[in-house]
Amino acid sequence: MIYLDYNATTPPDPRVTEAIIPCLSEHHGNPSSGHGPGRAARAAVDQARQQLADLLGASPQEIVFTSGGSEANNHALKGVAWSRRSGHLITSAIEHPAIAVPCTWLQMQGFDVTTISVDSTGLVDPDDVRRALRPDTILISIMLANNEVGTIEPIAEISRIARKAGVLMHTDAAQAVGKIPIRVEELGVDLLSVAGHKFHAPPGCGALYIRQGVQLRSLIHGANHENGRRAGTEAVPFIVGLGLAAELAGQQLSDQVIRQLRDRFHRTLTDALGDRVVLNGHPELRLPNTLNVGFKGRIGAEVLSRLKEVCASPGAACHFDRHEPSPVLQAMGVAREVALGAVRFSFGRFNTEQQIDQAAAEVIDAVQE
């Protein structure tokens, strides 16, 4: 099989898997225990915290480990809301359900939410965010990079607007971490969500960056784990894997191979199918591994059903069974004919040129059929 669905999830790097196994078979102490195995587990967690902090340009004390990106997003949104008790939030029309659904839930609890529209490439206009600000605005949450089309948002500019207004800024960076350079100080964010399985860590682990000094309520209550910010015994094996995956990702951020594979695949499709292939998303401000195209006159899910060797998605993995246009593409104003034919191809470090050429040939045959 040729796997071109890295935005849905990534296979754990073999080096990550190798690092995890001893934590399951030999080093199984509780990080909160004072004996030798416990101290060893604590040291492993601390090392992973440092590795992820290094990738983000953060302090280790600003990293809270979670069960994944969805928990990190919920912690950011609800933690800020609960600490303020009332107020107004700003988000965008193309957020992942892990942002959109908690925002809807907060509306049911009495909070106000403004949803900012995007342009035809999926970009948020910072001026729209500025105009949406109110005296009672408590949080802005805009994703760093869209999971379906890969468009990278102007988070640094939006953060400057937020800081000037005294409003906290959160970004869901699940799709961006490990794919593009991220420095939290340059972005200017107060909160940032991480999902390990998007950059070759195992599923079930993630993190929330909380800038030093930011106060928010805990999402999960219990004992005093994670410096009192997230209760629950740390999942040491997964955290170790997350830390190593972060270190490995940092070593490959300047690698252009994945971008070249993506562009090679795109050129092959357009050379064969011409204007029947329409790019969805920004042509330049886009994740280097992401290609979302609409095949005019075709249904994306039906194209995928004809592929025998290629694994891809019609949009987000959590919407794979829908035969309606993606909400993200609808928010971008993509023509229905193009949106219905949309397929997301997302590439990764284990793809080869031979795979790309074989996959493109199979996709072209499926569309022409």
C-alpha cells in the first residue's frame, strides 16, 4: 500500500517505537513514586518535556502533557472560559471539530462566540479579527495550519492584535508541529496545542503549551500531576515517544524532500488531467506535505474507492464517510462541483519518488474511468 494520508495520522517512527518498548517491558515506575523506578520514569518524562519544549522554543515548565490534540484544545478553550466565568471568544469557520464543537458547547453554557470567515484560499483576515473584538473578549483561537487544505494562517499578526487588546491567543497547531518551524515567542501565542500522532509519535499523546503566567482552570481534576495542571498518572511510554518524535522532527524541518514529492505528484496529475484538477487552499502559504485537489465532474469518495494501492482521504479523516462538500471547502466558497470531487493527499518522510509516481498513475486512471 502507498500511504498518502499523513495528515490523518502518521506511522510511528521505528526509532520512536524502539524507545517506547523498554518503558513497557522494563522501566515501568510511576513518575510520582520516590523509589528508583519512579525516579527513572520521572527523568524520562522530564527529558521528553525538554525535547518538545526545544522544538517549540518554549520552557519545559510551559509544557503540559495530554492524551492528544483534542484534549489540549478542550483544555485551552474551557480552561480560559471557566477561569473567566463569562465572556466572548473568537474563532474561524475552518477549525477542526476539536475547536468548533467545544465552542458550540461553551455557547450553550452562556458564552458568546464569533466565527470569522475565510477567503477562497482558507486565509483568515487579521482585520476581521480586530473588528470582531469586544470589551468582553477573553480568547481568540485560530488554527495554525488547516488539516484539510494546509493553509497556514497569519497567527503572529493576529497574536499582536490580541496582545494589544489584552486578549489571550490560542492556536491549534496539531497539523503544523513537526512540519514547519514553530517558535512560540515568534508566534506570540499564549496557548498552543500539539498532537503527537501527527508527527510520528504514537496516538494517544499530545501536549498543551501554556505561556508562563497564563492562568486557566484544569480540564481534568484529581491528584497534583503535571504541576497541578492536568490530573492523571503520566503515560510514560507515550510521552517518551512524543519527546523523541519531537527531537527527530526538529532535525528534519529544513528538509525539502516532502515538498518536492508533493509538487511532483501535483504536476503529474495536472499534466495528465489538465483543468479537471483544481487546487484547494493557498498555493504558497501551505503545509509542505499537503495537497488538496478537486477533480471536477467526479466524487472524491468514488475516486478513492477505485484506488487499490493508494491510501488518501476525501477531506479530514473524521469526515471520510460524508458525500457532501467538506465544511472547510464550503467556508472557503469552493464551487460545489470542485468540492464534491475533493481528495486530500498528504505526504510524509517514508514516501519515495517511486511510490509517488505509481500513486499518481493510479489516481489518473481512477479519475479517467
